[in-house]
Amino acid sequence: MSNPNKKSKCTINFLISAAQAPYRVGQANVINPNDNPSNPELLRHIAEHGYEIVKSIAPVRSKGSGQSPLAAVCLKPQDTDGPLVISFRGTHTMGDVFSDLRVVTGGVVEKKFRAAAFEFYQQVRKENPGREIILTGHSLGGHLAQYVATKAYNTDTELQTNPIVQVRTFNTAPADTTHNAVFNRFPKILAQFVNYRLAPDAISSLPLQKYTGNTFVFRSEKGTLDSHKLGTMREQLPAEILSQEVTAHSSPNKKQTMLVELIKGVQYSYQCRVEGQFFSRFRAGAKNIGEMQKAFPDIIDSIEKGEYAEAALKIEALKGKLNGNVSKQIVELLLQKTEECKVSQQTQDPERPSHIPKEQQQIKAELLKMKEEDNADEELIPGASPP
């Protein structure tokens, strides 16, 4: 039931719970608190974030009514501003892990499986026209989330100009589809896709790594099979990543939160990459990590205050301290995205004083004063008494 007074909160931590939900759907296509000892905790965590499961399906083998292997849920926020979330089930058992491995190496998923996932998305979209939707999933479920969103963007011209579908996946299986052609025409849509993965992970660490959008990699202390689990994902992700919000497209802070998510993801992914190198502490990468760790908190602080010009200067300063072309190219991308946020801010509210440099405000004030004096002179007609 919707409650406009309750603010829903869609964070990465919440989306991990959303990705867990379709694993728990069973008889009558619902999550029964008594079926699994951890089900009550999962449902409580979902409710605490202001969401509820409003639509779900499970395959016949899980005592549901679905005629395909698909298990999926739709979670709806209790307020009207938060995004809807659709989650697809992925790896459930060790047998499913090897099934996912076959998907990765073969590069294909059963058409019936993909069709059922897209149909579930279409039903939700039809029932909630114009609403923001976040697709999520773990392992094979992440593959389905990427596929469904890519097909939606390639076949729906309305979405191409109003990108209200986002994707957040966890240890996803790769996704390669002919629908990827849409990104050649609308490359900015790629920013709507973000994949979170742990290294090492049995599925997402394989050579065939065809992911859509940004992929952020985080170091795991567990082995390849344990690192694949959603529970391990929650354990290993840093607190500031878990608390990162994923806001709705209509939110004025959408670009800001996406930029902060990008910077945090780049920081940890770079650290993971360098720490995995032999003798990394003796390489330039180790020095770069130190500079990033010092600079990024201040940069994020400026961005969250809406001070994009100041953030851009700090990023430029960071770039000058880094060694290596790859590191500088990464920071150059962050600078570009920060400048885009700055331009967007100025376009949305060009007269807002905080967007105008101090000198520009002073000049504007002087011009207004001169105009007032000119108007006063025109009113003093010769031979007439001043008012």
C-alpha cells in the first residue's frame, strides 16, 4: 500500500536484498516466512527501505505457476517518487553455477527464459506507465536484467529519449545481444547500466566478459565460489558503497548521485586492480591509489554540495599528481562527467545566485544600479519639479 509520507530508500544494500528475493519465491508465487529461516529478515529489510513485493512468479519446480524456469519479483516503493525494482533469479545451487558457466562459455540463454523475463518487465511497465524501473539480478539474473533493459531501449523509442530504466547487477553472467546496437545510436544510455562484482568470482571472472555499462570490481577475501554468493557481496562491499542511493530519473539529484556512484566505483575498482598486480606496492599504481584516497572524499563532498566547478578544479589537481596514461584517462572521464553535471545544473536554474561566479554577480548588481539611475534621469523632465 502506498504511503506518500514514507520516504523509500533505494540503496545498493537494498538492491542486494531485492536480488535475493526471487530465490525465496515458492508455493503460490509468494515468499513464505516459514519456508526459510532467513525469509523474515529479508522481508523486514525490504520493508525498512520502504518497499513491498507486489508481483512475483516462480517456476513449477519451485511450486510456483510459471511455465518457464524464470523466477522474478517486482518491488514497489511506498512513496510515489521512488523507482520500482524488478529482480530476476540467478544461480541457486551448485548445479546452477555450472549452468551459468555453460551460459557464459556458450554465450546464449534459452529463448523461452529471456522471453519470460521480458514479458514480466512489460507487464510491470504496462501497469505502471511512466514510472522509473530498476532491473537487478545476481549471476544469471544479472544477465537477464542486462538483456531485458537492452531490448527495452532498442525497441522502445520513448525510452531512448527518456531513459527511465536502470540496471544494477551483482556478479552477473555476461550479456551479449544484437540489441546492443542501440548503444551505437544512443551511447549515453550506457550510463544507466552498472555491474558490481567481486574478484575472484567463478562467473564474472571468466574470460568472456561482455558486460553492458560500467563494471565496478571489489576485492574479496573469499574463494572463487564463495565470492559468487550474494551474502558475500554484502559482506565484502564497503559501507559507503552499500549506502549509495540509486535515485529516480525524475529526481533533481539523479546526475549527482550517479556521479558519486561512479567516483566511488572507480576508486575501489582501481585499488582492486592494482592490489592484484605482482609487486603492486612498488608500481606507480600504488602511489596513484594514495592520491585518489586523499582527493576523492573532498571531491565527493563538493559534488554533494552542488559545487561542481570546485569539484572539477580538485579533479584537475588530482590528475596532475597521477602517473600513467590509464590513470589519467580514468580521472579525465570523471572530470568530463563533473562538467556535464555543472552544465546541467546551470541549464536547469540559470538565475540561481549560487550558480553565478561572485564577480559576475557584482557586475550584474552594478548594471542594475546604472539602469535605475538612467531611469531616474529620464523622469526629470526640464521645467518640471522632481517628484
